[in-house]
Amino acid sequence: MVPEINKTVDQLEIAKFSKLSHDWWNPDGKFETLHKINPIRVKFMLDLIFNNKQIDVHADRPLSKLRTLDIGCGGGLSSEPFAKLGAHVCGVDADKQAIEVAKNHAKNENLRIDYKNCSIEDLSLKKDGKFDIILILELLEHIDDTDHFLSIALKYLKKNGVVFVSTINKNIKSMVLAKFAAEYILNWVPRGTHDWNKFITPSELSQMMERHGFTEILRTGVIFDPFSLKWKQSSDVSVNYITSYSRI
């Protein structure tokens, strides 16, 4: 019997990022831009969670009653902020090297995070259960079949849960800025990191999510301000954006 091919993992993408995994927690390394963007997206997510679920932000461990699934967690840049606020975090990534880095860093930070070197197809609803929060951050632009991926990932969200997706818009501007300028001129990310054909517009993403029974809650853009030379949240979603969804 021929084994079923894993459709949610591109082995070429895994091989590409595995070579960089040692640098996940180096703020001046290959993931420097992600380190600068991460606080913005984490704040967006936490603000929405605190408001929607009426959580006391001043509590000692405000997210202690919530389970979070970080899909494509990499070295754990987003898993750790949730764990530090008390959330029970499960981080999954098909890159073995990234998971090892994530585990070691969490250990050094005295954080208990359930990291798994696997794809979402390897998870089990019976064993792993469902989650209050699902993070899909900077991942869709590295997946061939987005709709298939979402059909599996969304099964793990609880009835009143929230899913966050951050990715790159698909247009001429994103081709120029997120692909050519970022990779070949500014060297913000390693060359070959992105394939413009895999970028997805907010409307395309929302249509997919609606087909799976989800509606958009809130969306925001993340831009680089050439005057302050810093990344910031913005209403401009023409390149980088992060959005949130709940079940209809």
C-alpha cells in the first residue's frame, strides 16, 4: 500500500528553513525582520483576545484557562509570549531543527511548551484535543494547497475559539517590496524565502475561511515606516497583514 503524501508540508521549504534554524533567536540574524514584526502581531492578537474573552489583563497568568496551537511555530517566537501569560501552548513544526531550537530556548526560559516535530496531519483530535486559539503566522505563503491546509487546521479550533493568520498580500506592490526589495536589495530576508505565486489576498483568504464556516473579526496591516525606520501597525494591508476569524 502506497503511503499517503503529506499535502500540508513542502519538503523543499522545510529543507530551506532548516539551514537557518540555528538563527531563530538571534535578533540580528536571518530572522531579524520577524523579530521586529513579532511584537506588533502579538499585541494585535492579545488585545483582541483580552477584549473578546473579557480577560483581566492584570491577572498573574491571564491566559491560564486557554489552550493555544501554534502551527508552523518555528523557533517559538510567538509560542513563548502566550506561554509567559499562562496559556497551555502546543507548537508544531515539520522542521526538526526548529523544534529543537524552540525546546532548548523554552527550557532556558523556564517555560513549559508542548513542542512537536510534525505536521498538522500528524495531530490527533482524540489525543491532542481542540484549542481556544490557533496561530497560523507567516506560514500560508509557504504552502502549496492553502485550502486543504485550512480544512485540517481549523478542525482543532473550539466552538468559541479564535484563529489568527498573518501572511502577505498578492499584488504588484507586494511583489516589488516583499519579494524583490526585501530579498535582493534590503536583505531583510534570505534570497529565495518567498514565492509570490503563493501570496494570498485578504479577500481570497476570507472566501476560503467562509467556505470552512468562519467569519473575519478584525484585520490590520504591518508596515515599515521609512521616517522612523521602524515597523508599525497600520490600516494599510497592501503587503503584510494579520487577520482574525471565528466560527460563523
